[in-house]
Amino acid sequence: MASSSPSSVTNGNNIVPPTPSSSNDVAAAAAAAPPPSASSAIDFLTLCHRLKTTKREGWVRRDVQNPESIADHMYRMGIMALIASDIPGIDRDKCVKMAIVHDIAEAIVGDITPSDGISKAEKSRREREALDHMCKLLGGGSRAKEIGELWMEYEENSSSEAKIVKDFDKVCRVEMILQALEYENEQGVDLDEFFQSTAD
């Protein structure tokens, strides 16, 4: 959970360092971290486990039973990138990786929704701090650097692959409508706001 300080986030006894301002800062932070080890990989994967257990907040607030998790959403995005048609000039493998990590910071900050009253800038700040912490937790090195660069590229929408993956996320809103309809039919809950939110 983020603290009130603009420069740090706490996670138990760990303090997440100041917000990186660009993909270069994330990469530099990862490269400057200690060499990776088996224990750092385990710590990283243990933190990522929260993605499997943290349910998507919109469904939870509408009392949907057994709603999808953040990891469920990320997995679907990865599959969408995997089965997408080839596009000239687009690195599909990079798209798959980017889809897998695009919400990884939510392992720390959770699923922040528009109804939380948190600005996009503040949401981005918290997620960047969390991502920096996770890269350092992984122990630095090439894998941490790759994750940091992929996430930042997606966040900044700075490549053709990022634009494609963001399009996949928009397509997931179509899937969200279908999921809302299924939840309504199966559980009798009123999810009209999800239909209204995608009216455009």
C-alpha cells in the first residue's frame, strides 16, 4: 500500500525507493541492484503470487462470487498476444511478454479503479515505485531489466508493441462485457455500470 509520502511506498518492512522517471531509470535501477540469486527469484515469485489471489476490484465491489483475479486478466492478455495474427514490423514475442507484465505492479498496489478517487498521475506514480521495488527484489540483472523496460514501455505507450498490447487491453473490455453478462445471468447481480462504462 502506498504511503502518503510522494517519494516512497512501504510493503511490510520493505521501503520502495523513489519513483523512476523513465524506462532508462528503471533499467539503471535494475542493473545497479545486487546479482540475482535463487532466494531473490523466490522472493519475487512469492510477491507475484498476490496477482493470483487479488481479485479484480470492480467485480468484488459488486458482490460477484469467485471473480477473476489480476493474474487471470494478465493470462488472457498473454494468450491474446500469442494467437494474434502476424503484423509486419511487430515483435509478437515482445507483445506476449509485455502482456504478461503489464499489470505486474498491482502485486503491490492492488487493482486501483476509477471509483477509488485516485488520479491517473498518482496511480502511475505508485505503480512505478512498485515496479522499481520488484525489479530490485528480483536481484537486478538482465531479467529484471527486461521486465522493467517492458512495463515502462507499456506504461508510456512508447512503441508499436505497446500500442498493440494496449489495444488488446481495450479488446478485453469487450470480454469484460461478456463476463459481466455471464455474472448477471449466473448470479443475479446488477452490473449495468460495466456496460455503461464501455458504451463508447
